[in-house]
Amino acid sequence: MVETSEPRVIVGVSPSPAGLRALRVATAEARRRGMPLHAVHAWESGSYGSAYLVGRREARRVVTDCFEATMGGLPDGVTVEVLTVVDRPARALTGYTRDEDVLVVGRPDRPWWWRLFHRSVADRCVAHARCPLLVVPPDALAREAARRGATRLLLRELADLTGA
């Protein structure tokens, strides 16, 4: 008989606005479903050895800081497990999941032209996830900031073209 493991809510942790929002949503989802929360922070590293160990400690600090920024610390009523991985974030997240898990990732608000040339972690997870996936859209503040940033960039380029 094949033993099934307990389903988990897995969240990709990042200090970005999209990552912090995904952490809040994933915590609420884990609480609602009565499932443990696995907070995964992945990063790419070109070398191993002492840099690897320093990177691991720093990665755990990133996760702790993200919980502190979003909820004032680790949430009550939810079992939290922290995992740090040296790998591409999307590959680490999709490789860690099982069929019965729920994966939660944040999607940054990028202009349409940026998305033509770059795939986000959320885009890559959509393509490769083998479990249910919840992609958390950016909040209104992040969308507005991205719009203003894109507008400033376009105005700057227009000024360069016209010589103004």
C-alpha cells in the first residue's frame, strides 16, 4: 500500500511586494484548510562552500523578515516549516510540490512589453506545476506604482526622442 503524505500549502517567499502578498494569502489558505504551511525561499548561487552556508543563513533571515513584515512574526494557529533551496525559484517550488499540495506564488505587476521578454516565477510555475496553483495578483498600490513607473519611463523616452 502506498502511504500518502499530508497535503501542504507551499509558498514562494520573497521580500518583494508580490512575495509578501503571496505569504499573507498562503497563511490564510493554510489556516482555512487546516494544512501546514511550507515557506520556501530559493536563490541561485554560483559557488558552494562557505558562501553556500552564509547564503543559507541569510535565506532563513529573509523568510523570518518576511513573516515579521507581513504578520509581525510567525502566525499563530498554523504549523510553519521553512525551507531554503539553492536553485532557480520556480524549479525549486515546482520540484518540491506533490499532487495533493497547494502552491501559492505572487505575480509582480510588470508592463505587457516587459512580459514579452521575461517570464516571472509565477509564469514558470504555471507552466510546470503538478498541483493546484494559486497565483496572487498584485494589490492596487503595486499596480498603481507600476503604472506610474511605466508612464515616467515612456515620458523620459519621449523627451529623449524629441530632444526636449
